[in-house]
Amino acid sequence: MSFVVVQFLTGLASAASLFLVACGLSIIFGVTRIVNFAHGSFYMLGAYVALTLAERFAHAGAFGFWGAVVLGALAVGAFGVLVEVVVLRRIYRAPELFQLLATFGVVLVVQDAALAIWGPEDLLGPRAPGLDGAIDILGAPFPEYDLALIVIGPVVLGVLWLLFHRTRWGILVRAATQDREMVAALGVNQRWLFTSVFFLGAFLAGLGGAVQLPRESVSLLMDLNIIAEAFVVVVVGGMGSVAGAFLAAVLIGELNAFGILVFPDITIVLMFLVMAVVLVARPWGLLGRPETAPPRAPTVEPPLEPAGPRARYAVAAGFAVLLALPWVVADFTLVILIEIFIFALFAASLHFIMGPGGMVSFGHAAYFGLGAYGAAMLVQHLGAGMEPALAVAPVAAGAGALLFGWFCVRLSGVYLAMLTLAFAQIAWSVAFQWYDVTGGDNGILGV
Amino acid sequence: MLSRRTLLAFAGAAMAASMLGAAGARAAEPIKIGEINSYTRLPAFTVPYRKGWQLAVAEINAAGGVLGRPIEVVSRDDGGKPGNAVRLADELVRKEGVVMLAGTFFSHIGLAVTDFARQNKVPFVAAEPLSDALTWAKGNRYTFRLRPSTYMQAAMLAEEAAKLPAKRWATLAPNYEYGKSAVAAFKKLLSARRPDVVWVDEEWPPLFKMDAGATVQALANAKPDGIFNVTFGGDLSKFVREGKLRGLFEGRAVVSLLTGEPEYLDPLKGEAPEGWIVTGYPWYDIDTPAHKAFVAAYRAKYDDYPRTGSLVGYNTFKAIAAALARAGSTDREKIVDALEGLSLDTPVGPITFRAIDHQSTMGAFVGRTALKDGRGVMVDWRYANGADYLPSDAEVRKLRPQN
């Protein structure tokens, strides 16, 4: 019995960390409609800065530690403002994908900066003074710091609720979440609003990272590890809803804590399964609301037109040149050209679904993988030749798309994108775990 | 007045001189060796590893190179992805024209390059990947491995574990090839020595994404007497912290793979666990003349102490140089033949690349962890020779495809 209680509390502690990261992302998305891929980087920066400060204030005891945590979060908030002013302000009107790419660019910059400043090794942070022991809960030891986290989570939730419901700024934020155009029409300074929201979001992410110091070593992998989880929590909870983020974090934290007891291999995919189930049942997340007005006029892609005679001649000439190449160029150039055309094919297919098709898909790589695995498994398990394998590949990918698509097309916008991501991750983890059929993480060698 | 004879004599002399000059230039043309590793994914290991092989190459070239030519290493970063590693291997072989390949760290990447080596008939000296499959289940003529495999190290640890009174054992390993290989080997070897052992729990956290609290709790709930740990890097730090907090290690034996290596033990600083039975590299205590010379040379060049990676990188390229010298040419088949049965001296003693499975007999240091001056160290250690911890030739022939 004590074990169940302790495991439940452990799940709550993980949920608190998840919530801190995810609520900032939810707030940013709710107001600015920007999918902030750099959120994981804010988390990582918060951990690194807090680590440096905590080591400097090591003599100041508990005051030093918590001071380092808060200062670290504030520093990250300031950095978030910098990112917003320098990068994002210029691209608010751009299509969603460009914004995502811009924030991804920030991720890369932060990665290199962190590597340059703190070095490549994992750094173990200090423990929280006064909270570095374990207390007895029903006979089992439970870390004191985890209890502190369990308290911090709801406290932050409460503070945010007060902020949003009792201050003028909060009212503006909630209004902007509901209807941005109207808020602008009523004369509110949107720029200032967005910047302050970004500050809050980045601050919360930095706080989430800083608070991890006693539990995890700080490494350069932190940003990519956390961003997927943060997105899942935000989407499951409903984008723009802080209470939803909290609920989703608790759900996922508890499922993770108990899931590994029942089915240890499930940790890789559990949260994506949960996301898929939730989105199919409640398309806008647990506490999300359907978007009342489209955020901006969607960029209309012109439909594909058949090519004119000159274009056809050009393509035929290009084709003839390509056919002649294997006899003319060096081996390695051929390999590069093959890779170029594979990527070009993939890019064309992605453009087709996102442009003329109008559906943003984050999980497109799954079909690339399905095609590859389909061909490879045919060769390995059935001894087929190259031509049948090449023919089977698109069929395998298409079948997968039919299955996933049935669920996904019922949604739209960013929820559609996240559900495609969820299915892609599920497909990935099945391939990763199913050692006998797909070769597990080694893959199928020797095709 | 230049007569025709004088003119011809001059022309002949000039031609001879230019030919000699050209021959001299060709003789100094470097031998290119391709090197692939996960530099950005696990820098704690790969940065010292690179320093190690750079030291080895500098020493080799200072002594005149191999076959009268200097060694040039073309190094690439696979970013921790097997697909990248294969693509880079292709680039190195086709575009850079390397003679052979070396390196890799993660076992699944090592396996991918092993397969590439087989398909393209390129000698590949795998430095660090530990999975048994590299030399056994998926072994081939062109792949050789330097470090002691998971089987060998599990055998060393199982030997120690069998002496303990612990009967109920739990395992904790990252959920990929290396973890699976290590746990399978340890279970088989410990159960063979101690049939009374019961396996009460297995935890398989994803690599570098372990939920330490829940995992430690699950382990504690199974009430094992002994724990076999395969996690490393960030996972190990989390495991040590959460485990100590929740009292997981009290009254329990812990047997841990690779934890005694400085790249995994040093980041723990004062929180390093005590009394764990580990394999590792106590560089500070080894006082053979060869090892002292290695440490001195490394310190002189880098102003830093060597890690396990440094030793691995150093040995890998010394082995490659020895193989090239023994082969007498850069022909790939001759290099493979030269590597089979190759013996050389290393800072930790002589090693041989066995002809039967291409596994080198490099061993590991087995000992216990302890805290000294606020840092984790290995004490009561001994060097376990790799050759003593391999199965019989008959068994190896069954495990390895004979082609």
C-alpha cells in the first residue's frame, strides 16, 4: 500500500516539473499563436544559468539556492524577450511553418552557445540545502525535494490564476487568447502584450529547468528531450489553457509512474498514446476551446496546374541528362545525387500535403520510414528482389497513412499537426521495440 | 658550345632527377584512415577519445609513420545516428579514399558500420561499441573490436557477484542494443555460476531519458538483494542520486558496468557511490612503466589526465599502425589478414586480436568504488585479462556465422 502512495507522489513530482515547462508554452501559444519550438532551449538555459549561480552562491545556503533558481528564471525571461523582439516580431504575419523554423533556428543557436559556454560534459548540480534528505511516508523513504516540487506546482498554478483573473494585464491576455483581432481593434498595444507574454512563458520554462537541478544532471540534450513532452502536455490539456496543462501533466506523470510497473517498455510511447486517445475523443484537448476565429487569413496555395509545352521539353531534357550521368560522373557524386533526389521526393510529398492539401503534418517522416521498412522487410523476410520491394514501399506507406489519416483529418490546424506527430512517434516506437520484425533499434542491416 | 652529347647527358640527368623527386614525393603521401564517432552525442567519452588517438597518431608520425608514410586521419561526427554513420562511412571510403575505418561508440551504430564494412569489404576496427553481436551474431571478416565486449565484462562482474550472498537480483539497463546485450550476458553467466539466483525485476528506461524516481521506486519494490546496473552518463547520475535518497542501496549489493571509468565517475564528485563492484579505469593507480609513460605523454600534450576514452583512442590507432606495418601494404585484404592474430603492447599490457572472432583480448579493471578526497575512485582493483573471460572456441564457432 505504501508503495502505491509513494509511486503516486513520485508521479505528482514529475507532473509538477512537466507543468512548469508546459504552462509557459501554452500561454505563449494561446496569445501569440506561435508554436515556440525554442521552449526547450529556455528550459535548458534556465538549468545552466541556475547551476552557475547556485555554485557561486553555494555558501549562502538555502537563500543562495533558491535565489539562484529565481535569478536563473528571470535571466531566461529576459532572453525570451530578446528572442521575441529580435526574431519573432518580424514574422508574426508569416505562415506558421516559418515561425516554427525561426524558433528552431533559435534552438540551434542556443545549443551552440551552451556548448561554448559550459562545455560538452554533463554537469551535476547541487542539492537544495535543507531539502536533500528523505522523509518516511508510510514506511518508505521519499525525497523531501520531491515534496517541495509537489507544492510548487499548484502554487504556480494558483499564482497564474490570480495573475490572469485579478489583474488588468491578465484580462488582456485572456481576451487576446480568445480573439486577437478584437483586442487589437479595441486599441490595446499588441506589441507590448506579446512581449510581456513571451517574458512570462520564458520565465516559467527557465523556472522549470532551474528547479530540476537537484534531480537531474544538466546536459546539452535537455532541450530536445523536454520539448516533445511539453508539446504533448500542452496539446492534451488544450492549447492556451493553463489549468488544462496542469491536468494533463498530472495525467501523464501518473501514467508514466504506474505504467512502467505494468509494462516497462511502454515509457517510450506512453504519452503519445495518451495524446492520440485524448485528441480522438476530445479534439481540442481536455480543457481547450475550439478556435472561435481563424488567427489570420490562411495563405491560399494556387492549385497545381499541368505544365505547358516548354516546361515539358525542359523536364524531358533534364531527364535525359540524368539518365546519362551514371556513365559520366564519379561514384561519390552519384551517391550525393541519389540522396538529393530522395530528399527532393520527400520534400515534394510534404509540399503536396501542406500546400495544395492544406494540412500541416508534423509526422510526415513516419511514411518515409514506413516505406523504407516495408521495402526492407520484404527483402529480408520474403527474399524479394529490388523491383517488387520498390513497388511495395509506397503501398506500405499509403496503408499507414490511410490508418493514421482516418483519425487525423477530423482535426484541423495545430491539433491536426500534433496528432500526426503522435502517430508518427507511435509508429517509431513500435519499430524501435519490435526487435524480431524490425530489428529494434539496430534496424534491418544488410539489405 | 653545347654538343649533342652534352645536351643528351643533361636531359638524362634532369629526367632522372625529376623522377627521383617524384618518387620521393609519392613516398611521403599520407595513408588515410577514416574515423567516425558520436562526438556531439557523448562528448564526455569522445573528446578524451579524440585526444587519445591524436596522441597516438602524433607519436606514430614522429617515429617516421608507417611504411615510410605518415598517417592522416579523416574524422567525422555521426551525431549518434546509425544512418549518418553509414552515410559518412560511404563518403570516407568513396570520396576521401580511406584505406580502412575505425571508431564508433554506440553499439547500434557499431553494428551498422560493421554491416557496411562487410558489404564494401573495408577493414573496420570498432573501438568502443561493446555489444557481443559485433564479433559474434553479426560478426564478419572485416570487423575487429578493441574493447572487451559486454560478455567479457559481464563475466568479470559475474565472477565477483557470485561470491556475494545475494540471491534475488534486479537489472537496470538502457533500452537499446548495449543494454540488452549486457543484461543477457550477465544473467546467463551469473545463473550458470549460481543456479539459486532468482531474477526479480528488470527495468528498461529509454537511453538518456530515464524517469529516475519512478524507476528507482519500482526497483525498490521488487526487494532485490543485488542490482546489476548498466546505465551510464546522465542516467547514472540520476540513478545514484535518486537511489541514495530513497535508500535503494542500503543493505544491497550493486554491480555496475563501466561505472569505474573516470568519464562516468568524476562528474558525480562527492556523491559517488561507495562499495559498488565495477569495471573501470583507475588511471591514477596503475604504476607499470608503460602506463606511466602514457599518462606523462598525455599530460604533457593536453594538460589533463587521461580518461578511458583516451586509452581506447590511443590503443585503436596504435593497433592500426601495427596492422599496416605487419601487412606491409595498404591492400585491404592484406590488412585484414594482418589484423587477425595481431599482437601489440599497450599501456595496459599486451593485447591480441583473436583470429577466431576478431575480438581483442584487451581487458578491464575490476574493483570497488570508494570516496577519497571528495571524489569517486576505484580501490581493491585488479586487471582482468580479456583472454580469460571468453567462452571456449567451440562455443564461439557456434555463436559466430562461419563464412
